[in-house]
Amino acid sequence: MFSSAFGLFCSFFTLSGYSHASVIDNDGQVWDTTLSRGFFDKAEPLSCDPDREVIIIDLPDFDPSAFLAENAGRRYDLLGLAFWPWRRQNPERWYCFEAVGNCLASVGVDIQPKEWVSAKTLLNTLLKRGYTATVTRGRYT
């Protein structure tokens, strides 16, 4: 279930059943970018919604804090989202999945283009590489 038409739009254009992605740093702070906020930065904890599925991939040996701080304020990439299947992105702007992919690259998790076809293939790639996932419903704190 999607909480908004824009969530459905994101899921459609990223070729997956997922509508959002965030980074949770080593201190538990959520970082993401949203169209409504317009830029990448610290975010509120995920809201409690019993229909929301939250998948957390644990990357225990990495610290993305410098990367996150350096990229705070980066503008939202609506055109990159709309043209995701053709990889038409503005490197100066990010939508949520681009932010996560760039964060992974910053800590040395190299994701090849064929592994980054959708949020689903990215998730499967990380699981195949031995990272663990926790799935929960509702709130992550």
C-alpha cells in the first residue's frame, strides 16, 4: 500500500515495489531526500504506519558520517527519478535511491549498473553479498 500518489509514481519509475529509501547512520539518525523537503538532510524518524514495510540492511563495518555531512543540502532530483530506467541523472541532485547508492559507494560498496536496475535488485545484490536485513512493519527507531 502506498501512502501517496507520489509514492506510487516512485515505485513505478524505479521499477520496484518500493517507494522510498533512506540511510540510517551509525548513531541511528535517518538521512534522506524527499520531494516535499526538496533536499538531502537529516530526517525525522520513520513515522508509525502499520502498513509500511521497513527493510534495514546492516553494513556494520562502515561509517558514512563524513559523506552524509558533506552532502547535506543537495537538491532533489525529480527528473532523475522520472528518467531512472534510462539512467538520466543530474550528478548534482539526488532522489532517495540515488542518495542511498552514492552513500554505499562512499563506503566502498561497489554496485554495478546491472545490480542497480531497481531497488529490488539492489536489495537482492546486498543480500547475496552476505549483508543481513531486518524487516519490520510500522516504525523504525
